[in-house]
Amino acid sequence: MSGTWLEEQAGIKLDEQAGRLYGIGVGPGAGDLITVRGARIISDLDVLYAPAGKKGAESLALTIVEEYLSPNTEIRTYHFLMNAEPEAKAAVWDEVAQALKDEVAKGHKVGFITLGDAMLFSTWVSLLERIGRQPWLEIVPGVTSFAAIAASSMMPLAMEAQSMAVISCTASEDELEQALRNHDCVVLMKVYGRLDRIRSLLNKLNLLDYALMMADATLPTEQCWRRLDKLEDGLRLPYFSTILVNKNWNTSR
């Protein structure tokens, strides 16, 4: 494989490239749920990029890894636009992806951290689309929020021949209903602002007794609701709220 081809694909001169880039899932919230590999890599970084949900706001992902950081690591926090036009979002992703590649070109060990797992409902995937599969890139998996919720609530996800689906509540009503009808277990992500609609659908399918909801899993502010039919309409939820549905596991257990 020619050096020229690699240079064109990566946008980096090979004779300058001695750096590494790590996309790291830091888990659902508790600092001790990050993987050993993730913590080790973070402790040895030259530069760390951390996402923030609001401009000027603290990065939750960064608070998770603070205890593992070296005092010599340079921290850069980026505000990723969640409710902007596609062009505005793309501009930020383009900027950060290029900045990460520039750091690698300088020979730096650079990391980008993200909540949960880096390859599931993550800003990192938008950066990966722009960076591509590179020899200097490593992606470190993390504990997903729904794995943590299942463990904390003692509600299994799937066994043996059972099927499981993970779907965002931003999907259409038909798509959500099909997932709930066709699978034994369904993880409903991004419930925030959509609880009444989801609860109505679960009631229609007689699944309220098999569903629970958790917010801020593994954080000090963690909350769990096992009786979704008893919640008041219009309940204001924390942003990180997820519903688990398992048709083979009544939540009253």
C-alpha cells in the first residue's frame, strides 16, 4: 500500500505521523465503570477532547474521567449542537474531525471521550465518518447506559432465543410499535420530552407491567420508576432517561 494513498485517505503526512487517536466510551456515569483499558489510555494522553451538551457547560464525560487524567494533559471542550440545522452541526463535526487529525499529525496521543459506548448513539460516530478507518486510530468500547440500567434494576435484557432491539424514541410511532411487537426486549432511548407518547403506546400494547424507566443511571441523581402507569402526565424528566421493556419479566418482581 503506497504512502501517497495513505496520506490522501488520512490527510496526514506519514513522515510527520507518529501520533495516535483514541475514541473512548467512558460508560454511563460512574467513574469506576470506565474500562481499565480506557482509564489507562486516558492517563497517558497529550490532548483530550470532551463534548459538552451546552455552550459553556460542564462536560459530563469529562467529570467521569477526571480522576484518571494526567496533570500534563491538555483539555479541550467542544459544544456539539444538538438542536441546530444539519449544516451547522456538520460544520462543528468537520472542525473537530480536522482538529483531531491535526493533533495526530503533530505526533500527539489524542483522545475523544463520549458517554456510554463510542459506537452507539454517539457524537463520535459523526467524527468517525469524517476521519475514516485509519491505522493510527483505536476505538475503546464502553459500558452502555442500558446495560447499567439492567444491572441496577435487576431486569434482564435477553436470553437464549429471545430477541432485543435498541431504538430511539425519535423514531416514528409505527417504527416504535413494530419494534415493541416484534422483539422480546426493547430498549427505548431518548425518552426525554416524549414520555407521554411512549407510555400511551406501551399501554396500547399491554406492556406497562413489563416496562421500567431509569434516569441518570449510576450517577448520584439516579431515579427508577417501575410503575409507568402511575406517573403524572407531563412529568419533566432528566435528559438521560431510558425505558427497558422485557415481555418475559414483570417489573413487579
